[in-house]
Amino acid sequence: MSAEFSNADTGSKPADPYKAKNKDEPGTEEKIEALSNFISASKFGMMTTRIADSGLLVSRCMAVAAKVGGLSYLISASIPPRFSPEIALVSRTLFRMADSFSLLQENGGIDLIFHTNTESGKTSDIVSDPHVNISFLNGTGEWASISGSSDIITDRDVIHKYYSPALKAWVGDLGDGKHDGGPNDPRIGVIKVSMVTATYAISRGNFVTRGIDMVAGAVKGEAPQVNKLREISEAEVKSWRSKN
């Protein structure tokens, strides 16, 4: 039985007026396409996994290295923990390279693909608990949260399909003829995140109109209608997957 928390009784009035005012329910196709477009425009996301030993949650920044899906299929790689000027230059080069990748489409854009070093901590987390969350946030406050199930793929045909020489910037060449950052380097794997549910918020109007609405809401004590707050249910995801 799931636990619920409540600290107020608002009677017939919504306890969360922001959600009530901004919730938007277009058709499934529009919701998924808008989410896809938002993800594709995002430069960075966060992957959250659970550490097996402690049960603590940990998030890692992921850089979008290429778009390979007609609706939104992503190939990404973890950003090294410290940005040196050289890494920053490589990162900018990756983003410039992104438009040169072939566009593919799989599962109607609801699954995400990430490159990974198989020897990194997140792969151990996923083996212990495949449940993950992928989140995105932009500078205007628009955001997306995707809950899903993850798989680590080491099949070389799949790796070759999604491989980019730019991955050498992350795994390096160890000089032993095997761990060279190439497509046959056993350290290079793929994490596939299959969406289960998603929630996201994209803006209504422009910055000026949203600002006016926020000020008016603060004065009147009313939640402003500034976002399109959308939820994609597990049932919608399953239906979409069966048709795409």
C-alpha cells in the first residue's frame, strides 16, 4: 500500500491550485511530440539511479551528443566530473557534430539511448535496480521528468549502430590495442531507457506575458496560468509503443 501525505483540508477547493490551473490534457500524440521536441532542444539532462550498497539516489549529468530519432531518440555520454578547457572544447565540438548524424526512428520516440562507459558507477547501479529517472531543465524554467526502466546493452552490432568517434574523448585510448575508444572497445556500451511515465511543463506565451501573469497572480492571490503541465501515463506509453 502506498503512503500518502496531507497536512491540510481545503474542502472543495483544490489544495494545489497551480497544478489545477496549469494542467493540460491534449492527445497522446501531441504530448509525446512536444516532450520529444523539448528533449531534443536540451543540451544537458540528469540521470538518477539508486546506489546498491546504501540505497541513496545519485544523479549524473548527461550531455546530448546526437539526435537519432524522428521524434526524440538520444545518444548521450556522461560528462567528465571536471570541465577543463580541453573538455569544454570537445563538448562544443560534439554539439556541432550532432546535426551530422543519420536520423533514425524507433518506438515512436519514447525510449532514450545513452552511451556509457560500462565500468562507470551508473552501470553497477542499474544492474542492482533498473529503475531510473531522466530529467531535463532549460533556462526559462521548462522541465521534463521521465521515469523508466533501463537496460545495459553491450552487443557490438548495437554499439556499431550508435558509435561516434567522439566517444574517445570520454573513455580514452589505453594503448593496449583493445581499450582504444573504438567501436570494439568493451568499455563502450549503451544504456537504453524505456519510458514508463513522464511529466513535463512547457511555457504558455512568452517571457513578458508570463511575468505579467505572475505579478497579477501574486497581487490577487491566484495561481497564474503560465505553463502547460502535462502527464503521460503508463497506459498511454504502452498504447503508443504498441502502435509505433
